[in-house]
Amino acid sequence: MGMLPGTMLYVNAGNELSKVNRLEELISLEVVISLAALALVPFLIQWGTRQFQLRKAA
């Protein structure tokens, strides 16, 4: 994962988590999206890199 996108995702997730004052707020849309992006983006980057390499080799 690139440094800039990864850093931006970590900062955003940390920012959203810092706003949580109660346990119920962990399930807010902003927190869920931030954590989901943090989990999914590395896989998407890996998939995109693999697709690029396959097209380049063909």
C-alpha cells in the first residue's frame, strides 16, 4: 500500500474514532466506512496492481 493513501486512511480512521464517546457511536456510518476503507484498500490496490501486470504481460 502506498504511503500517502495509507497515511490518509489511518488519519481519517483515527479522527473518526476520536469522536466516539459512547459504545453505540462505534456503529456510526462514518466510523464503519473509515474502518472498512482501511481494511479494503490494500486488497484493492493489490488487485489493481495484479490486473495492470497481467495486461502489461499480454
